[in-house]
Amino acid sequence: MPRTTKPPKARAFKAKAGVIGLGNMGHGVAANLVRAGVPLAVWDVSDKAMAAFSGKKGVKVLTPAEMAAECTVVFFVVPTSKDIEGLLKGRDGLLARARPGLAVYDMTTSDPVDTQKLAKLAAKKDVAYLDAGMSGGAIGAEAGTLTLMIGGDAAAFKKTRRFLKAFAKNPFHLGPSGAGHTMKILQNMVTHTNFLAACEAGQMAEKAGIKLEDMITVFNVANARSFISEVRFPRHIIPKKWNGQSRVFNLHKDLGMAVKLSKKLGVIAKLGEGTYEFLSRAIDRGMQEKDFTLLYRDFMKIRKGKNTRSRA
């Protein structure tokens, strides 16, 4: 009789990367890792968000602690560092079961001081904690063209950079812990201030009898062009769709951190403070949860309103 051999045991599927937070940004990050063929683990507080990845080849649902024991790198794509802190700590937290050498990316927009505290906490468990501010929005996350502003251990960045290629076109390592989130705050301060400057110019143009779309057309072939004039106004404001996919709350939070940072650094940031004051007036009008593009529609009403909370 011919000899028979037992078939080899199938190796258990091991995730190499994990994504925690599957909202507008996290979904795109995770989807691009899947498309790149990276064995992936996912988790979200929402069962509905996780269901979008259910049954996908090369993907499984793991808790943050389970990810920490299995993955090489974990990406936090959640609203704040406070959310991350809650998932790191405790008997069932990520740090309790982290494998030595694990790298964690904090992809929030957060205060660099809070970021550095979490990095020190992670270091005690031999976990590299890198802050990675994102630019490109949900569209960039889905397209895999994000810009990342990264701070933290340079060796950990080099070790995990291959994972970033799946969803980021421009990953920049900028220095030690906190450098990435500092750059993200500065980038947002300029972006939001540019947006309000274009809104103000648009209001003036319309009062002067010039069509808003004509002003934007001129800007886009002249020195006033920017992402705001090339994308925000043509897609969301001129057609009155008001669908920029970010809340006034988010802009207000960003500028609050920018003003706070300027004071810590001893730098006068009058333009940033002016933007923060305007956004505070919008918040006082009850616009906290409104799409930020509506700031153009209500610009003059906001300008005339009272401000009771501009202090950062």
C-alpha cells in the first residue's frame, strides 16, 4: 500500500496591522491596507462600522488588547488622545498585552503635551508611540493619498513605513514625540484662517456685484489660489451643497489648540486668535454640529454676533 502522510496543519491567520476606529478616516485607512494585501485586524465601538469588514479575506475583528499581542503596528484613527488613553490603560487595555517592539500610531489631532504623556506611558511597556497628524480628509483616506505629519521614534517609523505606503502618499517624519501633532495644529491653523479669509473676500465680492464663482475662478489662476479656492468653494460652497464633511466644532477645537500652543511657545498669533474668536461666535450661535462650509452662508450674521468663549 502506498504510504500516506498527514496534510500539514493550516497556520493560524496572524494579523500584521490593526486599525482602531473605522469612521470616515479609519475606514479608508483600513480599506487600503486590505487592498495592499496586509493581514489586518479591525475594531470599532460601532458594530455597524465593523460589519463593513466582516467576511473580507485577510481581515478579522480583534479587541485592542488582542491586536497588541498579535500585530506589528496598530493605527488609532479615533477623535482624541483621551479616547486612546482609555484604550491603552487598564487590565484589558492595549498596553497590558502589548508584544515587545509594537508600534502605535496616534492619528488624531491633539495637544502635543498630551501626546508626549501617552508616549512616555507606552515606552514603559516597550511600545513605540508615534503621533501622525493627517491631511487629505476622508477623500484622501479612501484614495490612499494622505499626508502624514509624524513625530516619535525614528527607528520605529523606518520599521513600519512599509505599512504607511498603503494609505499615505506623503509620510513626513518631523522629529521627536509631539512634532507630528504640532505640525498638524499649525497646518490646520493656516487652513482654517485661509478659509475665513476667502469667506470674507467672497462676501465683499458679492456686495460689490461680482459673482462668487468669478472671484474663485480668478483666484485659481492668480496668487490667491489655495486648496480652499480650488476645492472647498467649487465643490461645497458655490453649488450650495454645504457638505465639507467636518463640523464647526472641529475647526474651533483645532484653533483652540493653536492659540494655546502659541502662548506656550511665547509667539504672538493674532491671525490665529482672530480665527478662533470668529469660530467661537459661530459656536455661540449653536453651529457646533453644523458643517463648517455653512460658515460662508452665515458669515455676516456670525460676524455681528456676540462672543462669550474666545479664550483658549
